[in-house]
Amino acid sequence: MTTSTVSTPAGQVARVRLARSVQRQGALVILVLAVVGSTFAFDSFGTAANLTNIALQASFLAVVALA
């Protein structure tokens, strides 16, 4: 009895894994792209003061959502 194995190129396997990951984490990928794009498009978006303000506002929403 013989068994045959089908070999797939490593590049194709990597592309399939990347595609599956993007499908599962699509919203996160879009969020990261939006943040990076906004950082380059607007001078005041990537500042420490703005990021602190965003984190502070998000923390209140997190508390409300968990309560």
C-alpha cells in the first residue's frame, strides 16, 4: 500500500493563512489602517494629547458597557 502526499508551495500556504487571518480579523485590520491613515492625514491626530483624550473617552464607554 502506498500513500501519496500532495506538496503545496510554502508561498501559497502563507497566502492562504494570511487570507484566513484577514477574514477573521477584518474589522481590526480596517481600524489599524484608519488610524495609520488618519495619523498621516491630520497633524494633530497622532499627538500624545489626542491619544490620551481618545483613551479617556473610550474608558468611560468600557465602564458603561461592563456595568
